[in-house]
Amino acid sequence: MLIDEELTLKKLEIFLAFMRSGNLARAASELNTSNVSVHRAIHSLESALRCPLFKHEGRNLIPLESAYVLEERAQKLVQEVVDTVRQTREAAGFSAERFKLGALYSLTVKTVPQLIMGLKLRRSALNIDLILGSNVDLLYKLKNMELDAILVALHDTGNDPDCEQLPLFTDDIFLAVPVDSPFAEQREVDLADLCDSTFITLTQGFATHQDGARVFQQAGFEPKVAMQVNDIFTLLSMVSSGVGYALLPGRIAAVYENRVRLIPLQARYRLQQQIGVVFLKAKERDPNLLALVAECRMYQSRRPSAVDAPADH
């Protein structure tokens, strides 16, 4: 049996609204349409089904047994279609009930909590999964649609044709030393003076590892690396324990502030990280992503200028 082209989901929705309300005017009001449109849709539905659904008593439409059968079946059908659309969109990452946000470890000090709080205010029913990692790992997961958006350093993503990015702030690179270090009270440091010192770095793939390598290159020496670690908090713990020095962004100043000092580098070594949100262009119309972008713009507008406050503290 071929389905008549006049039998549409929209007409079934109108029919169900009428069955709920029992009145053309109330159904029209619920659907924000006219009485005539509701009546026309019901009549067209009867034609498509090739059987009557109602009998006329004056101006009233009285449901027949066929109408009650259709009502029961149509409710299930419409709900199934709604669920199908939702699941299809979720499979494509659009307006899912869960939002997977990737971020650098260092951004969990202040930036990530503020953005998540704002996003939850905008979309209270949204469940947010936070995945931490390096720039390289997070970008890989984003490109493979394992993440909906990432908060990272932007120098690795600027030329990617598949990605859109929104800058949030810039952050200076500092020398991190223990509080009892001879450098702890200096206003700035010449990195070349530390050519014989021991350093701790993040592993390759982290933006701070890459930026640190650039700074050491400017200083003209290859650092003596005692160890490499996979997160910035372990690195800070090693610095505070006197295992070695490190080059770190200013946004982590609040962590271990009683045990670690961040000393500005001389101007010739100055390097800034630009931090921002990155997402796939193919998903830029997703409502969850639009809410995050709106919150990022609010976060951006609330921050002082990079000149006045380059570090996130």
C-alpha cells in the first residue's frame, strides 16, 4: 500500500492537538494558527486516509472510533519521529544533552570553571564532560568529533581549514622558581644566566613545551632537562620541591603561590600564548556550541586588556 502524499506529520500534529482540546478554536490557539487551517488539515487527513474520522453535529466534530485508533497510533508515531530526529542530531553532535569540552590543565585554575558556570546558566539541562590534555591530543579528538569544543593555545590551529577559533586572552611566559630560590625576589631575569641550571618541562604536544623551546632558543642554549611530566600541576610540585626550574604561563600563578614564584623574563625573551576556544566549522550552528561561544564572548569582555593584565590571575 502506497502512503498518500497528503498524509503528513504536520497534519497528524494538528489532528492530535484537536483531539486533546476537542475544539477547533483551542487547537488553533495551541498551534498559533487559524480555525480554518485546523479544519482544512483534518479534512485533508480524512481524504488521505480514505475514511471518515469525525461526524458533524451542528458545528461540532465528534470523533468516531477511527479517530481514537488514529490518535493512539499517531501519538506513538510522532514521538518516534521526534526521538529519531533527536538521536540523529546527537549522533552528529548537534544539540546533544551532553557537551564534551576539552581544555588544557592550566585553564582549570580559573577560566574553565567560569565558562562552565556561565554555560550551565544558559543551558541548565546540559551535562558537561570535561576532558583535559595537551594541545595536540585535544585537537586530534576535536577533529575526530570526540570533543565538541576545546580551550587551547591557538598557534597550532590558526591555519586549519576545518576549524573556527575565538581568542579569549593572551598570557605571558614566566620563569617558575621555588620561593627560596636566589631568583625569587628579582623583578626580572635574564634567562641566559640559567644556562647551567636544571629544568622541568611538559612533554611534547603541550603548547607550553613548544613555547618554552622557542624561549630557550632565543636565550641561545639547550636546557638541561631533569624530567618531563604530563600535567602542569605535577610540574609545579616538582618546581616547589626544588627539582628544577620551569617556564610557565602566568595563569597558574594562584596555584602553589606560597611555594612557587613566577618571575618575568627580560623583554628580549618575552613570549605570549594566545588562548581561545576552537570548534569545527561544520558544527558552528549547534545550539550548545553557540551558547559556549556567547559565554566566551562575555568572558572576553569582562577581562582587562592584555596590556594591563596579561596573566589569568
